[in-house]
Amino acid sequence: MNDFLVQWAIFLFMIGLLLSLPLGAVFYLNNAQVKQFFTNARKLKAAHLDFILQAFSIGLVCLVELSTAAGLPLYAVIPLAFGTFCNPFIFLLEATPLYQKGLTKTLYMGLRAASPSALFFAWFVLVSQLMPAFMMWLLFAFVLLLAAAYLANRTAAKETSEKEVSSNTSS
């Protein structure tokens, strides 16, 4: 699996590098033809960076596989490869007007549902198989802490909005 992961990481990295060409044309050259196709420059930049970051994440998976001498299961590698390509590709579609109509819109909607799910599944499998138990507990504690902070903030925001509504109605 190491060869595939390295090749996939290089492939993703090269796509990220290739996206720097239209990115430069949009931001630095102000090329009108390129701007006409890439209508959302922020999403183009997000796609460029995300392809490069996904390549590094695949490299991390490859390093973990080598260091633990554990073979990664194919049922985790396939969704990992799918998700690491499709997540940045969603940004690339959003950088153009193509995702708003026709067959591309259907593809876009399917990718928005399938790609994050595939990545979540792949990372969950990799973490559950390769992470030591104490780190799993630390990760679980972090998720609980994050959820508690979210709920506390949501409750405080709800109380604040209720006070504002009551003060506005009494005025």
C-alpha cells in the first residue's frame, strides 16, 4: 500500500501545484478570461491549498503505516483516496459557475454528501486501528470538551437573545 499512497500523494500535490497557475492569473495578472471561468477566487485558493494539504495528509498516513509496520486495510485506503481527491475538487467546482447547473450540479451534490463521509470513515478506521488506547481516550476527551463548550456557548447565546427579545417587547 506504501507505493500507492506515495503515488497518490504526489498526484494530489501536483494538482495543487498546477492550480497555482490559474490562481496567479486571477490574483496577480488579473487575466479577464481566467477570471471569467474562475468566478470565485477564494474557492480557487481553497482548492489549491486543500489539494496540497491532502497530499501531506496522505504522506502522514504513509509514515504511520511505515512506522507501525501495519498494513492498512483496503476498505480504509479506497475511501481515503476518494475523499482526499474529492474534497478539494468540491472547492474547485465551487470556484467556477459549473456547479450550479446540469449534470455538474448533480455531481457536485453527490460529492458534497459522499466525500466527507468517505474521509470520516477512512480516518475513523485508521485511528481506531493505529492509535494507542491512551491517545484514543485523549481524543475522546477533546471531543467531549469541544461539545461542552459548544453547548455552553449555545445556551448563553439563547439566553442573550431571549433577554434582547423581552427588552425589545417591553419598550
